[in-house]
Amino acid sequence: MSVRVRFAPSPTGYLHIGGARTALFNWLYARRTGGKFVLRIEDTDTARNTQEAMDAIIGGLHWLGLDWDEGPVTGDATGASRGDRGPYFQSQRKADYEQRVEALLFRDLAYEHEGAIKFRMTREPVKIPDLICGDVVRELTDREAEDPDFVIVRSDGQPVFHLVNVVDDLDMGITHVIRGEDHLSNTSKHIALFNAFGVEPPKFAHIPLILTQDGKKMSKRFEGSSIQYYQENGYAPEAVTNYISLLGWTHPEQKDVFLAKEIAEIFDLPQIHRANAKFDHDKLKWLNFEHIKSMGDDRYYELSTHALSDSGVDTKSHPIDYVKAALDTVREKIKTFTEVPNFSAFYFHDVSEYDEKAMGKSFIPENVEPIEKLKSALQSLSSFDPLAIESVLKSTASELGMKPGKLIHPTRLACTGSTVGPSLYHLMEVLGREKVIARLSAAQERMKKE
RNA sequence: GACCCUAUCGUCUAGUGGUUAGGACACCGCCCUUUCACGGCGGGAACCGGGGUUCGAAUCCCCGUAGGGUCGCCA
């Protein structure tokens, strides 16, 4: 029997980082086994569902590159979908649930209680075979011992999570339920329901949770709990999937940097670590840096220009080769794409503002003359390349009897407006002689005013 | 309160009865570099506690302790 797994988010918030990891593990398992990955939307709580959340989930999954074989195409519950086991929105499956409940009622496995319908839960301990946790025997808690039965249909007629989750998994032929460990205790209810329907439950695999650095549950308010945070803060999706896969799973060769599609060939469930993991932002950032270094040129240019345009820098009006050359000089300097504008915006517009502190040190009247000398030396250069620029900078300084740094710092500030940035000689080459001379001249005017 | 899961450096983890307890991130030091980074080399840093089992436990068992989860007409 071929594997069918599903990711079943509820559109009541955003795509949580933990949910993203659950989706990733499901996706990996489907890809590894050649099975199907189903996306199902658990929107039974109409009061709490929002279209915004729906779009964030679909968008987030797309962004992460976790494509689904069956499920909605868009966030519209009545819109198009892929697959022949739909509808994939629970809000569209009411008739199925009603039928199932009727059957339960008919066989006295459920009963009406104050307008709601409750399921007759077994009083016996339930064995939960789990691919990650092993066999878990779940006994009744003290409260459950008083009344183990639980509501499966609200008094307003709306079916409840436990019921719809089981019915859908059953109807959709789900073979493996891979979900967060927060569902482990509830699984006894689900198994009892599967038994009541006379079918064998799917295999279960409960994965540990992701906690904050101080070991607390990641609430919606925690910065970074939503995938959107990473989309907006300069992270490459491949770094994010790489990082979250490392929370609870280890590459057999102990590798740290890899692509999700690489793990898709070796991933398996029993290897998953059983303890919760704390989220380490530093390691994610490092992985992002690694992926920026190793991604293809075009992808790097694309993500960088996006970051630039997001911050209001227009690259479109510049020749493509100029843009690429400029971006090449910042590639190994950035850890996130949001840093790209800081390091490269000066390439795309004139410098009119300078670092205040540095200006006090570099833009002084005494520097007007040295910069003048440098300009003429630069003018006479036959080739405006990094090596030639470097040697001119140093020889000019030495002729003037000043330390190279005394000339280099004002030059950098003049060219970029900042004290940090790409390699000075390379940046000057990319900028081109004309712009460099112009910016040097503009800086001289500032120096006279000081 | 009850039930369930878990427990190796600060963090993610390797380890499945015999290892100088390994790696990565982070941190510290040195080198490289007249920007900021990168990089190179080196360093500190862990088996929660107590009982067993065994010739021998990080590894197996029990009891504590701690953390997390669940016990909804939320999902």
C-alpha cells in the first residue's frame, strides 16, 4: 500500500514554524517513500478562521517549496483543488460527517447529550503504537475517569476536531499521521474512533515540539514563530527548511548544510529524536549565510534585487551587468538579504548622506589636497581595476607621507557614505572611474565646509 | 489534580554495555586584513540526582527531580 500523508492546518493564525516543520516532515516522508502529500484545511471552527490566515498558510508552504499532491490550489474553500479524495476543506465535507455520526448513533456508539452528540469512549487503557515514541499506553486521567465520553458534534450541529480529523484521515486513505507531540495524548480518542468505524488506524508518528530559547512554548506573539517573519527578514527558504529539519533529525553523515530535496532521499521516521528542541536563531542565521554562499548566481541576484526593491532601491534603471557586479561584491558579506541594501544601496543612487561620526574624522579641510592628488592619480590610471586602484591609493598616500588608512577611510566614506561595505578597491572598480571621481569631488566640498 | 512524552557542552545533536564522550552553532584567544565581514589555527564547555543490574554503564531497570504536552461544545 502506498504512503499517503497529510498536513492539516487550521486557518486560525499564521503558518507557525512548528507547523512548517510538521509539513516538512510529512513532505519528506511522502517524497522519500514515493507516496502522496495531501494538504487538508481544518476549518470547522468558522468563528476563528480567516482568509488572511488561509493565504499565509498556502503562501508559506509555497515559499518553503513544500508542494502538495492533493489539496486546494488556492485559499478559497469553494475554489479549485487537485486530487480525487476531496473536498479538502472540512467546511465542505459536512455531509460525510453527518453520515458517519448517523452510523455511530445507530449502533449506539454515540448518543445525544443536551443537544450535542457524545462518543462512547472506551474505559480501557489504549495502546498507541508510535513510530517515534514506541508503544505508548494511555490511561484515563482522573477527569476522564468521571466521564470519558467526549463531544463529537456541537449543539449547533458543527462537528468537532476529533471526529472530523479521524473521518477525513479515513476517507482520504491516510496511512501515516505525522503531527506534533501535542496530539499524542489525544490519539487514544482517535484510535477509539477508528475502531468504532471498524477500520484499522493509520500509523502514528508524533514529533517533538519546538520551544523558545528559554524553553517556553512558542506563542503567536513570539517573534519568529511565524514563517512570515523569515520571509520578511531576508531568509532563504532553503535555509529555513534546512534548519527546522535539524530540530529533531540528524543527517546520517552528520552534515549540517543541505537542501530539503537531498534529505528527501534518505529521510525516515524512526530516526527522529524524541525530546523537544529549543529554537536557536544564531544557527539559522549561519545556515542562511551558508546557503547564500552556495546558491546559484541567478537565485542570489533574484533574492538580492527583491530585497533592494523592498527597501526602495531601484536597480531596474541600471545595466544588468552593473547590478550583478555590484551584488557580487556583497555576497559573502551578508547573513540575511535584508542586509543587502545596507551594503550595496550606494551603487544605485548618489551618496548625499554620510556617517556622522566618520565625517568628523575624515571630512576635514586637511584632506582636500590629498583627495585632489588621488583624483589625478586615478585619472591617469590606464586600467581601472582593483589591483591598480589599490596600488595608486597606497603610493599616493606614501608620496604624501601619510598612512594608507588616512586616505582609504575618507575615500570609502566618499564613495559609499559609510564606514562599512564591500572591499574598497572592488567597489571602486564596479562604481567606475567617473562616479568615483564625482563622489570624491562632492566629498571635497564637504571637507571645505567643516 | 490525573495522564503522557522527554532528559549528553549555553543551543542543536552523535553515541545503543568497554570512546581521551565526537561534530556543528555560539563564545574566548591568536593569525590574516589598514572598512565590516569571511577564512585559518587553538581553547574552555556536557552525560540532572539517587539506587540497582553487570567484571564494566551516558547507554538497561526503578525512584526522585526538572522541562514539555494533554485532560474543551479550540484545533
